[in-house]
Amino acid sequence: MAIFLDGDSRLIVQGMTGSEGMKHTTLMLAAGSNIVGGVNPKKAGQTVAFPGVELPVFGTVAEAMAATGANVSVVFVPPAGTKGAVTEAVDAGMPLVVVITEGVPVHDTAAFFQDATNRGTTRIIGPNCPGIITPGVSNAGIIPASISGPGPIGLVSKSGTLTYQMMYELRDIGFSTAIGIGGDPIIGTTHIDALAAFEADPQTEGIVMIGEIGGDAEERAAAFIAEHVTKPVVGYVAGFTAPEGKTMGHAGAIVSGSSGTAQAKKEALEAVGVRVGKTPSETARLMREVLGR
């Protein structure tokens, strides 16, 4: 079992013929992902050779879906073209769209996310995220597949690098699915979406949730955990040393007064029974304790 990405996932890559698309398509294939084609209107009808397979290039997402039965799109399109690419996938009814691109204008994200919400047929992960991996089964994005294997831990994180670190710290136990949701002010899939899915997933026995300063996503997640999550959750909040009023890294990580601080998020999570580590390593240790490993 897994969440959002499993053995039935058939992937296309929007922007497959670009340098990043080529590189990561190769890595995703090596990780076992069932990639069935790419999309580039300028190269429609061509094929691209990868180790062990030649993949067709389609002119549109709709054509790719019709020809291959694709149900996941991974977007490696530059920021200026991301809105158009995601909107095209949403219009085609693609069930899952994983937007790796960083630097997407917030108003563009707002537009394609609202389009997806209105249609109700597409889940968006990202933008500005590392994607999603179900180890040993499928990888949609840029998470290195060699970090960790399959296991009982579900991971949801705002940070790409902290996703990788947590997977490494707990590599001997393994993960059902790890999902990097991105740290932009507007994102598709949220902590709450992932928590709900992990709660319903039989393989997932414990959940690691990584947040960061800014906004109130972690506080809202804490309220959701109190009402709906029965599985153990451990957390980490990045940004305890960030100065007030300064944007740090991710566009959504800005603190004003006591709102959005790491301490406030830590207290909200601990109030509902989530054990929160002061460092990623301590957070990993807490998960080991929870699982008795």
C-alpha cells in the first residue's frame, strides 16, 4: 500500500526532453517508475531513448493520456510555462500532477490550483517540491531513490532537503510513501491531505511531519490530528533560530510577532500529543521510540 503513488501509477513527464526532464526521467526509470511518455508540443511524434526503453513524445497531455493511460504527470517546465503546463494537465483530467518547478509566480499557482479545485479531478503536489516516492515501487520527482527502502513510516515535509535527511535517518526502517509538499505560500497538497491519506493507509504505522516557520499550516494540521488521526505522529519544525520579520528560504517562511514561529507550532503540535524533535536526528529517534525500533 501507499498514498497517491503506487504500482498502478503510469507517469508522463511534461518537459521530458529538456535537460532536467531527461536527467530525472532517467533516474525515475531506474527507481522502477512506470514512465510511459513525455509531452513537448514542439517534438510531438518523436521518441527519446533512455536506458532500456524508448519513450514517445506527445503534443498534449490529453493525447498522452489517450495513448498510454497515464494517470500521473511530473512537471519539469520552466517557471514561465508552468501555469500553462499544469492547466493543460488539469483540463485533460490528469488525476495527479507533481510540479517540481521552483520560482513559479504565486498568482500562477493560485490560478491553476483554483482551476483544479473547481474541476475536482486533479490532485496537485507542489510547486517547488521534490515530489513523491513510494520506495521500491515508483518515484515521481527528484527524491533520490537510493536513500531508503519500503517500510511502515509515512513522511510529509515542506522541505526537500529535510525530506532526504529524514529518509536517510530512518533508512533501516523504511517508508510507505514520502511526499515533499513544497514551501511556497500556495501549494496543492497540504500536510492535512497527507495525514488523512496516511491515516487510511494500512501499511503506514507512524507518521513524520516536517514543517517550518511562517503561516499556520502546522497549527491547522495539529487541529486535524486531534480530531482525525489515531496513528502516532512525530514532528519537526524548521526555523527556531530565524530572526523575526525576515523571509528565510522558502517564500512562505516569514514570521510576524508570535504568529508562525517555530515555538508556537511546536506548542500547538505537542498540545495534541505530537512529539516534536528539536533537530531532525532527534525527530528520527522519537519515531524509533514510537515504533519500538
